[in-house]
Amino acid sequence: MITFYFQLLVPVFIMFYNEPRKEKFALRLGLSLGITLLLSALYYTPELLFFANGFLQNMIYFLTGYAFAVIVVMISFATQRIKAAYLLILSALIQNFSHHLFQFTMRLLSIPVGEEYNSFNGLLLLTSIYLIVYVVFFYAVDKVKLRDVTYIPKASLIVGVLFLLVMIIFGVYVRHEQLAFFGNQVAIGYEIYSVTLSLLFIIILLCFFNIGKIRDHEEELELRIDRAKWYYEVAHTNVESLRKLKHDMKHLIVALKNIEDKQEREAALSEMENIVNRYSTVYKTGNEALDCLLTEKAAYCNVKGISLNVVADGSILKGLRFIDIYVLFGNALDNAIESVLKSDVKEDRAIQIKMSRKNSMAFIRIENWCGSGIQFSQDGFPLTTKTGLGHGYGVRSIQDIVEKYGGTLGVKAVDNLFTLDILLPIET
């Protein structure tokens, strides 16, 4: 069991190498590995498995190995569940492929099964094959950038689970020792069949992964289209604003020519300065994507009479992709703008953004006025209606981005104040 468990854990760590990790990762990983290794060692305790013979014992052998790998992943990594399941299935396929490739090579070289741990040649062959296969897959996984994909088709999980069931059944009914009774050629044929089947399912799952990449690319294109529409709206609004600015400035200039009182002149100049500043808000937070988003939103807020107050260190977001920053902050601000526009009270039309570093985490807080009708579902998300309550749309998209980077999201509405808190690990 320990040997099988170790062979399975290596591809698991390969698959989850770039995945977001939970707080105190080293401690979580150490504890989960220690516990599962201890439990796997108990597999060899006759007193605990006196009831498990033949079929049942073989089933326990496989299922416990997979279960222990799942426990390690759940405790240590912050990957979305559907993606974690996908990566775990891929890990099992890689281990199975390596195992049968090794067995095939053993039989091809006429090395007795079971001698791999008792002879130098067998041990060298085992280490070499597993090492080569795992290294190849490590570089393959690193190249395709599994972490960047957020959409995993559910059909891939069905296909993967189907193969695991087939693999377990074959592992239970067809043991390597039993193949010896049918001759070496039959055993070699079985191993070729197993290697081919494993590789086929790996290719199928990677095809599903490519579907996920295409889906993410489509979402990115849709986002760009939405951005383009937003830019058009902002540009149109800014043109109207500039016309108004020109009109106001024209009258102020005429007034300045006729004002002789010093105090009145200074007041008019101050008003002129305020008007200019109102239409020329540019943010410099230290993150280009965030600056672009805030600048375009500020232009819209100025026209709508919304006060957008930002105190942010954007440099702490350097680990986030450009598109993820747009999705996260774009949805949050769109919800906030939609909410405050429901109030005619000037003081209610204000949005606060605070972003700072807290130890090894980026802390983001967005606050705004909200009506009294917001209700929350059991999973903590705001509920929406056909007329819209201001925050339900897009919050789940924000949650997906936060989970992708191993962070946490909290939302609450108290005394007409809606607060969205985000904690994200900082890339060092």
C-alpha cells in the first residue's frame, strides 16, 4: 500500500504544483501526509484486515490509496472542487500508465514479477521508468498552464470516473501473479492493453482540458466585447461631459472678466479648478489593469454624481491576471454603482475601496450604500430578483476568481451598508 500510495502522490503533486494553496500549507501538508501514510501502513496489519480476503482486500487496496490522496488535496490545496477532481483523476491515470509500462518492460525483459524490489536491475528499471514518465508529465503540465483554466467540463469527470472503475475492476480480478499462469505472451498483451487504455483516457481528458481553454478564451472575448461596449458608453458620456464642461467654463471665464472683488474671483477660480478635477480623474495605484478600470469607472461615477474614494496599493495584485482583475473589480464596482444609483440622497452615492497588505495577504474592502431588501442565500451570496437587488449579479464570478487564487470572500449588509471583503495570498 505504501508503495502504491507514494507512486500516486508524486503525480498528484505534479498536477497540483501550481494550484493555489491554503494558509499554513506546509503544516497542513505535513499533517495530512503523516496521517495518511500511517493509515496506509495499517493496510499490512493482519489483525485489522482479517476479514478482507481476495476481492475485498484488493478493493480496499485501491480505494484507500485514492481516498488518502483526496484527503491530502482537500486539506492542503484551495483548488475548486471540480478542477481538483479532474486533476486527481489525471494523477491516477498517470500512475496507472507508469505502472503498466513498467510491468510491460519487466515481462519484455523476462524479469520475474515481484523481483523489482529484490534485485538491482529491477529497482533501477522501476525508478527509471517512473522518473521518466513523471518528468515528462511535469514539463507537459507546466507548459499547458493548468492553473489558468477555470472551466472544466463535467463530462471529463464522468469519463475519468468510468475509467477508474474499469481500472479498479481489472486490478481486482487480474493480478500480475495470476497472469503468469497464462504465459508471458498473454501477460505482455494485457500490459499493452492497459498501457494503451491509460494513455487513451489521458488524451481524452486532455482534450476536455483544451475545451476548457477554449471556453475560457470565449469568456475572455466576451469580456473584451463588454469592455468595448463600456468604453463606448463612457466615451459617449465623456463627450457630453466635455460639452457641459466647455459650457460651464465659458460662463466662468466671462464671469471672471467682470468680477472685481478679490474673494469672489478666488471663489470662481476654485470652482473652475473643481470642475476641471472632476473630469480628469486618473488613478495610479501601481497596477496598470486596476488603474485602467478605476479610471473608466470614475469617469462614469463623476457624471452620475457618485463619489468614488480609492485608497489602494495595487502592486500587491501583481500575481493576478489582467482579465481576472477586470472580472473581480469590474463586477464589484458595477454592483456597487447599480446599488447606489437607487438612492436620490447625495450622501448615499458613495463607494469606498480600500486595499492594503496584511502580512502575506492582500486585503480588499469595497463598501457602498444598499437598500434594505438584500437577502442572502444559505451559501452566503446575495439573492437576486427580476428587478435586481444590486449585488447578486457577478458575486459568484468574484467568488470563482477569489477561489482560483486560494483566497476568501466575505459579503454582508448591515444598516444599509454593503461590505465586500476579499483576502488573497500575495505572490512573493
